[in-house]
Amino acid sequence: MSNENKLIHKFDFNFICDFFSTTKRQGPGSPEVTLKALSFIDNLTDKSLIADIGCGTGGQTMTLAEHVEGKITGLDLFPKFLDIFNENVKELNLQDRVKGIVGSMDNLPFQNEELDLIWSEGAIYNIGFERGLNEWCKFLKTGGYIAVSDISWFTEKRPAEIENYCMKKFPEMDTIPYKVAQIQKAGYIPVTTFILPENCWTEHYFAPLIRAQELFLDKYAGSKIAKEFVAFQHYDEEIYHKYKEFYGYVFFIAKKIGQ
């Protein structure tokens, strides 16, 4: 499937959003991993202000909200995701301290040094790992934390097929030590780094996509682009199973130091 990159550019963002609006997560992750990352963050209180950037429908945000006492703002570009996010907030009776707002990660609506924690699972690549670290830093209090998951290489060398596939989708993808160095240069102390386990892909991401694909193909019956989009999803899964020892998502947790 040599045209996989051409395909993804054909897909309208609203089309992609429509597909992922039926899934709890829009990328690999799990409640267990969210809580593991959270366990490295201290000093959070009921006064803490937290932002989940690129929150999607809020699967991970709801997990956070049930385990921290502070106020959480989820931010995403897509109103449809935020509608679902805010419905989930109401269902869990969290509306007094959790809200989802439409916004862009390159123009955050926060004050300088306002936030105690910036969270972002599988979304920072949209702005770029290095750029996100640098631009978001000013919104954190000194001693505040940033916790992001991002796709990374596990090895210095890898087969050409996976190298080409990933670099088309994630042009700034790099190795874990390189990303830790970027964290330090951006004014943070690296606290910990860990690779997301395989079940974050298989059980929590690929498995729920099966139902989402069925719903999507029913909704867009006869659509060539819908079929191509689902075919692209299948190829993504095949590639993962073939090359999972070379790449995956990694959680990076860091603490802002005084300048």
C-alpha cells in the first residue's frame, strides 16, 4: 500500500473526527497508564489548575478527574469531541471542576504561570514535541509538571518500511534519549519516562476500532473514501504488529525549574 500517505491527506479533518467520536480514546493509552503517569506528579491539591491539551472526547481526562481534586480544562480543536467530552462530564457529575473548551494548542487561553499541570496524551505531535514543550512552559508555575505521551523510536536503526511509514505521519519522531534531551533544553527536569505497554494499542485502541469501523461504513455506505479510510486503519494495525519492537508511544513526565 504505497499510497497510504496520499490517502491520509484526502481525509477531511471532520471526517476523521466523525470516525473517532465513537471511540473512548483517539489513540493508544489506557486508564492504568494515565494513573501510572499521574503517580509521578506530587503537590496537587483541590486548588490545582490542570489543562489536558488535545483532550479529544476525554477518556483520559475523566480518569484524571476521578483521581485528582483540582480544576481541569480540556482543550481540543474539534467541537464534536468537546460535545461528547462535556456530556461525559455531566454523566460523572464533575461539571463543578471539569470543562471542555474549543481551542488550539498553538494559542492556549491560559495566563502565564497559571497551571500546576499540563497533560497531553498522543496529541503533542500536532504542534511538534519540541515546540509544544517550549511554548507551553510559560503557562506552568515553577515546580509545575508536564506529562505527555508521544510516538517514539525504541532503536537507533529500523527497517525501511516502518521508517518511511512513521516519518510521513510523524516527521519529528525521534528516539527516547533525544526527546529527553529536548525536555532538558526546554527548561524542565525529566522526572520519568516509560513505554506504554502493548495492550494500550491492542485492547484499548485497535479492538474498539472494529465497532467504530462498522458504524462508519454503515453511515457512509458506498463511499470510496470511507472504505479507504478503514483500509488505512487496518494497514496501521498490520504495521504495528509487524514492527512493534521498533516504535510505540512513550510517556514523558517533567517538572518546570526556576529560570
